[in-house]
Amino acid sequence: MLLAVLEWLALRRKRPGAHGIWTAAAFAAFLLRQHHRRVVRERVSLREELRPGESLLITHTDTPHG
């Protein structure tokens, strides 16, 4: 939410003749919000209850999408 407010404020302050830092702030806030959305979407969770004596092996492999 703070990023959304920062992006909104920076877009309002971005005017011809204004300091270029507001354009950079708006762009950075936009990129951070997009990154957070992508991370949340890619998150995978698994819940497994193990009985005594059982074990779990977790591996991670990156496969290219396409």
C-alpha cells in the first residue's frame, strides 16, 4: 500500500519542468509493485503431515518455461 501511495504521489508531482526524481520515484515504485505481485504469484506451498519414522526429501529444479 505504501508503494501505491508513493507511486500516486510521484505521478502527481511529475510535471514538465519538475525535478526528474519524481519520474524515477514513480517508475521505481511501479517496478517494485510488479515484482511483489510476481513473487506472490510464484509462491508454492505444500503441507504434509509425517508419521513417526517418515522423512521428506525436498528438491528444487528450475525448468525453463516455453
